[in-house]
Amino acid sequence: MNMLVDGEWRTDAFQGTNEDGEFERQETVFRDAIEDDPDARFRPEAGRYHLYVSYACPWAHRALLVRKLKGLEDAISVDVVDPFRADDGWQFTPEKDGCTPDTVKGVDYLREVYQRADSEFTGRVTVPVLWDKREETIVNNESAEIIRMLDTAMDGVAERDVDLYPEGYREDVDRLIEDIYEPINNGVYRTGFANTQEAYDRAVAELFDALDHYDEVLADQRYLAGDRLTEADVCMFTTLVRFDQVYHTHFMCNRRLVREYDNLWPYLRDLYQLPGVAETVDMSHIKEHYYTTHPDVSPKRIVPVGPDLDFDAPHDRDELPGSPPDALFEQ
């Protein structure tokens, strides 16, 4: 994998697996926060912040989804990179369907945005990126922290009264996000990028143990935290929506399909059918990215045609306690 080292682009610097053949995700570096505090460097303001995303990436998809659910589209602008990531990293190709130019800095590659923030930066160039147009720097590139900021710190400039981190649920939400991260969100990558049979076997077992567990949890409650839609559901959704199309085949997570689960599959459809959610899902970008960007996994870079999933099919989840926030349905 490729990365910046002391501000210089390198194609031979990043090792993605450890000595046991296990995939290890590198820690993100920019970890500042938007805070509703008069003395804070980054204050919540409409029009000040910008997101760099890929429709293909589940981590960036989290940020897009919270932005949509909260009604932050006018407050936070967005640019979308090309789903195909070559040796030069994420690229802006506005001539391609669904992609945009860099409307803030006018550069050709996302790595140049990182270099503008820190000319000596060392690390991987990842999405999402939350950029401050006033300070001309990256605020944060950790998806879990970005969605928390959009959900809480930016609440005052949001157009919808949607609270994904409600009082009384916060301890459970934090626990759920942590619990699903390693075996599920990161687990599909640990499975797909494993370099030894032992590493693969461990990852795939943990992945499906966790999916089986949450399928049981969702038998009696509409959402992961019970009767409220929360950030935990956002984090689960962006993995599940990619699962049958990509992770099952491309990453060899093939013990079972999500659509074969009694509760995870209706749960996924329930979330997908919330107002605005489908607009954040670009399956053509998702499939192109995974099947063409990992030549070690899929060397022929052929994008499969299926499966054709009906995310709009009835789900009957509304028979369980709880309902989506009313503000999602207000015009």
C-alpha cells in the first residue's frame, strides 16, 4: 500500500499485515475536534467545513450518512474522489460519473490536501477527511470521531432534529460501536487481507460469530440500542450494505450472506429505506473500488454483475418497538 512519508509520496512504505499475516489498520493522525466552546479552535459554523469522501469507502459513508440524516447538506460541503485508487492514491476525476473536482483547493489528488495541512505528514491518505476552510487544515480523519462531531457539535446548524447519540443511550451506543468494530467493521478487512490461513480462519470465525449474535439481538428490537436509531446503526449499516455485493465474494466472507439472515437482512432494508439513506449508497462506486483496487485479492480487476438485491422490499421491522425520528419525514 502507498502512503506519505515526511510529506513525500511513497509506493513501497506501508505494510498492511503483521508477522502472523493478520491485517492491521493504521491509526489515523488528525484528531482535532469541533467544539461548541468560545475558546475552541474549531467552532460549529455552517459553511466553514468540508468533507472529502469516497462513496466506495464504508468509513467515509458513515460521515455522508450522518450528514444526510442530520440535514447538514447546506452546512457542510462535500467532494467525492474516484472509486478506483491507483498507485497515486485517491484522485479527483470530475469527468467520471458521481465524482467531483476538489472544489476547495483545486488539487488532483487527495494526498495534496494532506500535504497542504502538514507538509511533513507521515501516514496513509484515507477518507473521510473533515477540512476547515477557514484555518485551511484537516480537523480530523477518523470516521467515528467525525460522525460524533456532526451528530453533536454541529447539531445547532443542522436542519433536522435528529439525535443519534441521545441521553440515556450513550453508554450503550459507545459500547456497541466498540463491540462491532473489530469483528464486523474491521473484521471483513481482517478476513479479506489475511496473509495466512490461520489469520483468515480467526478473522472469519469472529466475523460470523458477531453477525450471528446481532441477528439474535435484532429479533426482538428494531435497532442495535433498542428502540432508538443511533450512531451504532450507522456504523453497522455501512458494512452490511456492502456485504453481499463485495465482502462475501471479494473478501471471502462466504460462510453466509446477509440476505440469508432472518433479522439482519430486514434490519438492513429498514435502514436503507429511511428518507435520504439510499442517496448515500452508490453500489457502482462500491463494486468498482473493491474489485479493481486490490490486485493482490482480485488481480483481473473484473467487476461482477450481481447480485441484484431488493433493498426496497417490505421488512415488517415497524412491528417492533421504536420508530425512526419524525424529523426524517418532515419536508
